[in-house]
Amino acid sequence: MENKVYELLDKLKIEYSKVEHPQVFTVKDSEKYNIKLNSLICKNLFITNSKKSKYYVVVLPLEKRINLKSLQIVLNETRLSFGDEKLLEEKLGIKIGSVSIFNIINIKNTDVIFLLDKDILQYEKVGFHPNINTETIIFNPKYIAKILENYNAKYIFF
């Protein structure tokens, strides 16, 4: 799966670097292994509404916390919660620990909406897993929109 990510970046002429590291499932895992990426590290959260009729990937800087109640208001949803492993595999084609903007490559005509914290754009470099959690791809965040638009994905910088 990660090969498709590299093919996409090459096709879109996006400069990147790759860092290989031990398998990480959580932020604590990356801290435990003391992985140095020299870029903004983001957390990527898979969220669904209570009816399981709308799905979101929320991307924000690692140090930020997401307030689901506030996000519910912004999205006009009644209740948001984290999607389970089955939904994650069905909607994004990946396993826990590999949620990122690159999941768009695994699915066609997705109904998942990508919600990205606008502060991400203030950094020179950002890192995302390329659909596996043993590598991180580092690139300029100004290309995030280009990547998502290549797949006609819905996205919002908030």
C-alpha cells in the first residue's frame, strides 16, 4: 500500500523524505521509541456520528486536543465518537495506527471528510504515515490540499 503513496507523490511532483521506524500505534509509542522526524507530528483521528452515516478524519498537531462537543456544533452533528476497527477498515482500508491523509489512496469515491487544523499550514514540514505505521513521510503541508483534491476528497481546514 505504501508504494501507491510514493507513486502519488512522484506523480504530483511533491518533494518528500521517508523515515523508517518501529511500529507505532499511538502517540505514546512514538515517544517511547524517541522517533525524531524534524517536522510537525500530527494526530489523525477517525470519527463518526452517532448514526454512523458520516465519517471524518480529523488531523491536528500532536500537542492539540480535540473537543468533540465543540466539533459537533461546528459540523451540526448530534454526537461524535471514535470509529471502531471494523469501520476503519471498511471506510479507509487500513488498520488502527495508520490513519492519515494518505488513506484516500485506498478508497474510491469516499464519503469520509477530512478535517484539518489550519495551524498545520504554518509549518515547513509535516509527517504522515503512508498507510503503514512503520514509516513516516515528511513533506511541505501546502501540498495536503493537492493530494486530497487528486482524489476528489472533501476536506475542510478549520
